[in-house]
Amino acid sequence: MSTPGLGLPMVVPAPDLPARVRIHEVGPRDGLQNEKATVPTGVKAEFIRRLADAGLRTVEATSFVHPKWVPQLADAEALFPQVKDLKGVHLPVLVPNMRGLERALALGADRIAVFASATESFAKANLNRTVEESLAVFEPVVARAKDEGAHVRGYVSMCFGDPWEGAVPLHQVAHVCGALLDMGCDELSLGDTIGVATPGHVLELLAALNEQHVPTSVLGVHFHDTYGQALANTLAALEHGVTTVDASAGGLGGCPYAKSATGNLATEDLVWMLHGLGIDTGVDLGRLVATSEWMADRLGRPSPSRTLRALSHKEQ
Amino acid sequence: MSTPGLGLPMVVPAPDLPARVRIHEVGPRDGLQNEKATVPTGVKAEFIRRLADAGLRTVEATSFVHPKWVPQLADAEALFPQVKDLKGVHLPVLVPNMRGLERALALGADRIAVFASATESFAKANLNRTVEESLAVFEPVVARAKDEGAHVRGYVSMCFGDPWEGAVPLHQVAHVCGALLDMGCDELSLGDTIGVATPGHVLELLAALNEQHVPTSVLGVHFHDTYGQALANTLAALEHGVTTVDASAGGLGGCPYAKSATGNLATEDLVWMLHGLGIDTGVDLGRLVATSEWMADRLGRPSPSRTLRALSHKEQ
């Protein structure tokens, strides 16, 4: 889709970019887990169905974390069965430990994600463990998931900067990536959790990982738009050959008007760029915009996605 | 400046980017002309002084257009003398015609800008002339400005898409650029007035202009963030060798919450990327953020700049 009837954006490929990008949609999990509002289970299921209808082929559905830590996703057991039979879409779920994995497997989940940190400070704050302790927890989880034939994604957060430690050495990121791959992860997602990265840093990290025998084909990027850098960083990653990009429909997960805005890259803004570049995503932008508008209505607040606002049929 | 005390962003140059970028700050002119609020002359002068103090070396000050068309800038005659003696900063002013030029020259302006359109629809809507008629108006204006020793910038709007015509052929843009250079313009600013461009389109236009003997050294880029693409497009332009980038302090000029948001690229978001890339701008980001916060208070609304919001000392 484009600006209706006007043929915009003009489609002009750039040299040496991938022909196709897989968007890993994180709105229902990473997005809603960071929203204040608690969304009814039926609305979440409808959101996931609409995202699949819009052409997204990977939609991270929920998290089997203890409800005490993420009350917004406490209904994982009720939600997952409502969507698991959707055709043509992968529905990974996040699991924090073996107990979460067993709950997910019992419901038939066949795509699992674990969430590691590149920094000690965030491992402590988010997981209440050291980096090594958290990796030790994940090792049998990943092994068991692989035994069950599941596909496993490893998130690595704080790859480009940490709110307590500042700069994050490349070798720390490479170490965690290597450990996750060694234990059997099929793919990794490199997270700029506080949104501070710039394009040279992205290229340097990707090259450093390649040098440590981590192929680009297993790497996805997960940028936050806190400093407005997410799409420029994505372009740099595409130039390096990355073909998996995480994004959140409507930019869910960060309040657009708060100082602490730490929202994910909005899927709409990403799709506008990719389609302008002639890169196939499978996504129908018009349906995606309609879905994110519908969800914004449910949440009772406007979306921070600029493309969504530009294409919206409503005055906001 | 960076996140205080944390050394962020990490400074990591990318291959083949320029060592230095000249930011052409358009907030006081392009920004304020599109704000609903009318700002007192003294506040405008203070804004320009603070931008210069923050290290910006080119600050487009105002427009000598008829007050009937742009009432927000009706005080050009009162404002310009208050700032013209600022040291170390260029203060270009926009002039629509010979009468505007004479008013500007009489006050000692030595940098002039004219504003052309790449499309007939926008020429008609904005200038009430055909493209050729508007170029004919500019020809003696540019000649007279050059005779007086002034530096002349030519804006070319709607280079990447037009809200009435949709796609804009490259040869139309090249024709207007060539005409402006032939009449004596020293530099051009390629405007994505409705913010629809994507990076491949940027690279294609720059290459097409080079083929038409327009050197990259005279080209600046002027992106709007309507679809969130401005910074990614800027990265593409830098990769092509562009070293002049237009931006608006605090993203002035587009309402952050309106459907019709058509704001300029925020200078803060641009500076974050450039400094992360190790590119010299001369700008002190902390002072710039403080200036844009001060201006947002005067306008009574928050800034759409994501970097500004992330670095703000205030809860918003």
C-alpha cells in the first residue's frame, strides 16, 4: 500500500540490499508487556489474528513468565490456544525458564524465545542473575526445546549501550551471542534496548560477530526509537545483509509523549521504508495501519508511529 | 554531548562517510512559519542567538515574504537587525521576489534563499505560478543578489513526491536544479516536502543529478519526518557524499500529534546520529536541547524530537 492512488512511496531499490525481509512482529508480546493498560485476552487474540491477516508471518504472541513479573501477559495460558491454529504464521512465545517452557510446550508452542542480557547490570535488574547464571538457566531450556523440535530464538538485550554501564564492549555481546548459539539457539535478536545506537556501531557489531563465526543469516536486529535512530540503524543492518528485523505494530511498547519513551521501531515506519526500497515483506500496509489504529482505540491512546499517523483516516 | 556521564552514544565511524557535516538550521524560518502560534520578535531573536551559541553555524533567520502570506514572519524587518551582527554564524533569509530581496539587502542580508518547486501542482498552490514562471521571477532576483555579493541558496521542493501528482520524475527535479544553478545559485536544497522518500530514491536522485553535471558539493538535503524516514534518508545521502543537511531545532514546523504532521527532521535526532558516527558538526547537543526546550515552552507544546524527549530534564 502507499498513499492512496498516488503511487507513493516511489519504489526505488538501493544497491546490495536483500530482496526480502522477514519482519518479526513483537507488538503482542514486547509491545503489550510495556503498556500500562491491561488488554482483555479476546482483544489480544483478535490483534494477533489481524496482524496475521495483514501479512505478518512471525508474530511473537505472549510470554510464559510468572504473572507477578509481567501481569499484562498473565493470560498466556488462555490466549495461546485461541491463536495457535492460525495458518501461515509462526507464533513464538517467550519463556524465562524451564517452568515457562513446559507450560508453553504443553499448549503446543513450537517456537520459543529466551531473553538474555549483554550486560551484568541489566541481567541483575531484569533477571536477578549474573549473565553467566542466566545463561546457565537457559542451557537446559534450549536443549529441552530443541529436543521437542522447537525453533529457538535468543534475545540479547543492551547490545549497544546500557543505562547503568554506558558503553557496552563488543566482546561482551559476542560472548553472549556465542553462548546462545552453542547451546542450540537457531537465531539471535540483537537488542538496542535503550535506543542509543547509531549506524556505524551497528555495522561494527555485525562485523565483530561475523569475525567470531556468527553468520549474519542467524542475526536479527531489534531497535528502539528512543533517540529516533531505529530506521537509520535498520538501513545499516540491511546494508550488512541482515534479513530479520523486529518491529512493533503501531510502535506499541513506548508511550509517545513520555520522557521515558522507549518504544520499539514501529512496523508501519519499517514497512514504508522496505516497500520504498522494493524489498518484499508480504505485509499489506493498509491492513496493518487499520489493525494498529484498532489497537490504539482499545488502548485509548494514539500511536507513536509516524507512518500510521500520516496514513490514518482519523483526525488525531 | 551524550547521555550524561555514560559516554553514549558510542562513537563508531562508518566507512566512507564525510568527516564533517554542515547543518543548515531552519527552525526560525521553516519551523516557525508553520507553527500556529505567533512568536514575539524578541523571542525569535533570542532563539537565533541560542542556536548560534549551541554551535549551529548556519541559521535561516526569517523570510521577507508579504505578511499576508506568512503572518508568522511578518516581523522580518524588525527581527533581522537584532541578530545580523551575531559573530560566526551565517543568517540566510528567504526572499520570494525582487521586492523581498530589496528589503533584505537594505538591512544588510548577505545570504539569500529562493524557493522553487519541482512540480507544477505545488508551484501553482504555493507560488501561484507555473514552474517556468517562478523560475523567470527568480532569475533577476538571483542575478541582483549575486551582483551584491550575496550567497544564494535555491530550495527545490517536492523532489520525491507531490500530494497532488504522486511520483515526481527525476528529470523534472534535474531541470529545476539545473535552471537554479544556471542563474547563479551557489547551493541547492533538495526538499522532500511531504516526507515520502526512501533511501534508494534519495541515492537515485543524487546520482541522476550528478549525471546532469550537478556536483554533490552544491547539494543539501531537506527531509521531513512525516513517515519517519528522514534520518534513514539522511544516512543514504551521507553515503553518497552529501555534507549539507537541513534540520529544524526540536522538529519545529510540524505538530507532533496531528494527522497532518509534516515536521522537519529534528536537529537533535540528526546530531545524535552524526556524533555517534564521529562526524563533526560543531554543535553542543546539550545546549541545543536546552534551546529547543526553551522554545517549546514559548510555544506551549512539547517537541516531536525523540532525542530531545529522551534527554529532557523535564517530565513531559
